[in-house]
Amino acid sequence: MIYIKKSGAEYYDGDGYSGLDYKTEDQDINFAVIQLNGRSPDIGYQVNTACKALYYILKGSGILYNKRGTQEIKFSQGDVIVIDKEECYAFDGNFEAAVSNTPAWTVEQHKYVN
């Protein structure tokens, strides 16, 4: 069992987002709560080369784009989004989400693409 208090979470910010990262030593899964205001990334798309991400929208709304241009998803509070590994995507909106990744997200496997 792993228990992480909010006071033990690490604050971070990046390309249009910020959040709390609840770090564990478990390489199979991790968790964060993020806030996004605007587009992320500013230009192009992002891709996780090794992990799936599950987003539960806590509040707000936005649009999720994929690079192929075949899908534009409008989402809002209470919705769930699962992004598969190797899927190129971008967010635009003003929302807060609980995010879990499996295997655990790492900066080395996260890439930006045009």
C-alpha cells in the first residue's frame, strides 16, 4: 500500500499547465492533479512514448485534438479521457484534471512534435 498526503505532493509547471505530482516509487503507475489554462503545447502536439494516460475532468472544460486531425473531443466536468501511448495530442481549455499514467509517466518518454 502507498499513501501520499497532499502536503507530500510536488508542485510543477510546464507548457501551459501546472499541477501536483504525487510521486511514488512504483514504476507501474503514477498520479497527478493538473490545471490547464489555454493550449498545451502552445504549438504542435505532445506524445507519451511509453505510457497510457487517464484524465478525469474535475472541473472546467476544453477540447482535445489529435495530430491526425480525425478527432476533436469537447469535454467537461465529470468526463474521462484515455490517451494511448504513441498518440499525438494537444489540449485547449480551462480545466482541472486528475491524471493517472501506466506505466508511470517520465519526462524522458514525453515528447513534443509538430
